[in-house]
Amino acid sequence: MKAVHRVGTAAEDAIAALVEGRGLKFVRDAVVPGVVRKTRPDFSFPSARLAVFVDGCFWHSCPRHRTLPKRNRKWWEAKLASNVSRDQAANKALREAGWKVLRAWACERPELVVERIVKLVGSREETPTAGSGSGLGH
């Protein structure tokens, strides 16, 4: 598991490049001030109070691509379920602090994720989240 990147995955880097190309200001991998739960969105847009997470399909149980290793299956089931539960708790904490939350899957086309970001940066409405099991983007 040492090879697993927490920051700077290929999906995140592709989204960051496109967001920068749109001229939007964001912060990567920073704790959101005022949120009790110490959560670190992949991208934060403080002026729009938008937190964006790019969830890996394996680690966050993408409905389209989720798999379970054959070895130590019970442990992996519990581990992945706890990841999803932690995601939901982070979403709740951010929303309670007045932030919008966008969860995208790493398998989504970066251009489509960026379009959702652009809409939310200029919007005050909430969006359903992919990490909550809604299957958005699939």
C-alpha cells in the first residue's frame, strides 16, 4: 500500500490542469478551516466554499468498478466500507460548515468533472455526490 498516492493522482492532475486553464483559483489537499472533522479535499475553492474530492474506484467503492481482493476478503470488505462511511461523515461535516461538496470518480472524464466544478463555483446550490453512492458520472 506504500505505492498508493494520497495526493497527485493522474485523475487529480488532469482535473487540476483543466481547472487552471479556466483561470479558477483553488487549493490542493488542505484542511478546510472551520470544519470539526479534519478532512482534506483534493481541491478547495474557498471563495465559492466548494470542496472537491476525486475518489479512486477501488478505495471508495465505485459502483461501476468496485472489486474485492480474494485474499483476506473480510478485512477488505470492512476497510472499504469504513472508507465510504468516512466519506459520508466528511460530506456531512463540510455541509454543516456551509460548504458544497462535489465527489467525482477517478474514472470520470476530467472535462466533465471540470464542467461540474465550473457550474458550482458560480452557484450556491448543492449537488449530489458520487462518493455517496449516487453513481454520478457513470
